Amino acid sequence: QVQLVESGGGTVGPGESLKLSCAASGLIFNLHDMSWVRQAPGKGPEWVAIIGPDGSGTWYADSVKGRFYISRDNAKNTLTLQMNSLKPEDTALYYCASAPLDKPLAVVQAQNLWDHWGLGTQVTVSA
């Protein structure tokens, strides 16, 4: 019974910051690649950031590079997303997702095989 619970969303103005958290349980957290995914109204999911099991390797979408930072605390089974310089186009429902262990990450990404998702936390950036 894997559970991923996002928190930290809210409404902020352009240029402001938010920090999202994802509390994970029911999985060996430090073995999994983890990601933040967002979905805006009328759009498909966009992978925002990915982090390796030990936190040493990260990937960011071009749209958030230099503004968003993914991290994890394996001792606390927690994934975070620091979001700076927020823009209205960052408005979306943000999800935490875990990757399966039996496939390369590239395959997971290409085939959308992220197997566990939280319910999301809403981020709204509005003037």
C-alpha cells in the first residue's frame, strides 16, 4: 500500500516562492527514482523534475530550470520541490510519483510507467 501525499501548494503572486513536499510510505523510498509532475487545465502531464534514489542525480524540464529544485530526505521518506520565481504558467496540480525498480528510468519516462502517484497539491500563481 504505497502512499504518496503532497502538500505545500497554495496561491502566490508572480515572482514568489513555494516549497512542495511529498511524504512517502509503503515503499523502500531510497531505492526509487522520484519525480514531480504537473498538469495544468486542458494540458497533459509535464514532468517537472526527477531525482535519483540517493539524490545525487537530477533532471529538470526546460521550463523550470534555474527556478525549481528537487531534493529528497531519505531518512524522512520525503521528496521536496522548491519553486522560485513562480510564473502564472506554473499554475497546475503538482503530483509526486515514484518509478518502478525493474526498468531503466528512460523507459519509465518514455512509456509513462511511473507507477505510484499522489493526489496532488494545487499551485496557483496569479496576480
